Amino acid sequence: MTRPEEQVLHGLAHARRALSVGVTTVRDLAADDVQFSLARALESGIVEGPRVLAHGLVNMTGGHGDLFIPPAVVERKPVADGPDACRALVRRWARSGADGIKVPVSGGVLSVGDKASWRNYTDAELAAVVDEAHALGLRVAAHAHTEDGIRRALAHGVDSIEHATKLTASLTDDIVVAGTTVAPTLLINDRIADGTAPAAPAQREIARELVAGRDVAFRSAAAAGVEFVLGTDANGFHVDFSDQWDEMRAMARVLGWDAERVLQAATSRAAKAIGRDADLGRVAEGFAADLVVVRGRPWEDAAALRADAVVAVVRRGRVVAGSLPASSTS
């Protein structure tokens, strides 16, 4: 187990790595007081890095998030069981300064001993999480791989779905009607499934089962109007915090998008998905001066969406990575 003091340093290193390739705003979807503190430090300018929207994790005993920690370990992340406890944990995270709430509604891939098909939370518990979060002005992101998990997340009115790997045609229609955004997190599941990234045999088998048929379903969903946005599920191991450009190329390939549409999923449409489309994601008067300067014309060619094309990163009007050519005075 990594001590909280070390977690801050790891988080800062990850944040700076993301910033170096042009990420000026990022969601942390497994946050607690450590990440809330780091997010405040970054926002206030104490340390340099991207804007972090930290979502407090509301997770059940034996749920997807809880299973990342071995059962014998006493010092654990908070869990909540029962509607009242779920509301209490949402309130705790709101008090701590959370920007949103993350709730698993299905099992996952990397959590030890987990099954993607396992239900996480009853309907009463999930309803309590979403209701309390929305009452406190917090968006809710739902971890959901399975058809049942996606359906339940939609039924309870979450704001975004992470993964949605087993998306079906009927659920596609429901997502479009609801206007719920989806972060497909293509790379991490592909790398685990094909052996590119290290994983236990059981984890690899779960990933393989999940991605089977995914690409066809996602392309159809994109054509039907599902709002896919950039999200990597980066953990620094299977997916690096600088792999956003690789994820964007994967989105172009799987979803059938051109480069311009992919860039929108990483900028203006992503800003709308997090409720910040009034000040982020576009170059316009009154918006944050967050800019990425790149070589060539990557908006014309998805293959050119690469981290090594980044020349400079501007955050709040200041160059924070790379450099800009000196202006001519003649």
C-alpha cells in the first residue's frame, strides 16, 4: 500500500506528464482526500499541472473499487453499504471539495477476484447516490461494462458512463435520448486483452470477453449519435498519463471518425460532458487560455494525432510545456 504522502507525489508526477502532452483538464474518477488536496494545489497554482476535476468514489464492500485492495489490509478506502451510508459518503466527498461522484454499477477487469458481470449496488443504493449527488450539484460518472450495468446507470440518471463495453443497439437508443456521454476507454481493455500490457490470466480473459464485438457495436453507436468523449482510464501502468493521443487514434479507428471529430471529442464536446462548456474546450472570448500548439495539420489526418507533434502547451495563458517560436520585431 502506498502512503497518502507518497500518493500526492505520484499524482503530481502523473498530472505533469499529462500536461506535457497537452492535457489541460482531466477527470480523476477514483478520488479521495488525497486527490482533492492535489486538485486544490494545482488549481491555486501552488504546483504546475492540469486542472483536475476530482470525483469521489462511492463503492460497496466487495465492489469493483474495494477489490483493488487485498482483503487482509486494514487501512482501506471508504465503502458505503445501504442507501443511507451511500448518501453519507456522497456528502462527505462534497464537504471535502469533490467535483463529482464516481459509482461502479458492474464489476471490472483489474480488480482482484472480480467478475465484470457482478452487480455493484442495488437499485435503492444507486438511486440514493445519484439523488444525493445531484442535490449537491455534483455530476455522477458510472463505471459500467455490462448491458445490465449500462441499463441501470441510465435508468437512475447518471451523467456519464465509463467503458460501456457491452453496449447494445437498444441501449444505444436510450443513451442518445438521455444525452448521456460515454468514455469508451479503448486502449486499456485492448492492451490487457491482447497481452500488450501485463495482467493475470483471469484479468486477460475478462478483457477478451468484454472487447469481443465491442468495435462493431461502438461504431454503430457513434453513427446513431452516441456522444463518445475522450477518456483513457490511465493508471500509469497499463495506460500512461500521456497516452491520450494514442486513445484518440484508437477512437478514430473504432468509431469511424475523421481527425476533426476526434479532436472535438477531446476538446469542446469533452468540456460539455463535464459541464464546463461555458469556459473550456474552445478558443473564444471569455474562455480559459488553454491551448496546444502542434506541428502540421493533425485535424486533417487522424494518423497525425501524436504526442510527439506537440510543440508547446499553454495553460491559463502561460507556456507550461515546450516552447513557442520567438516573435519577429521587424
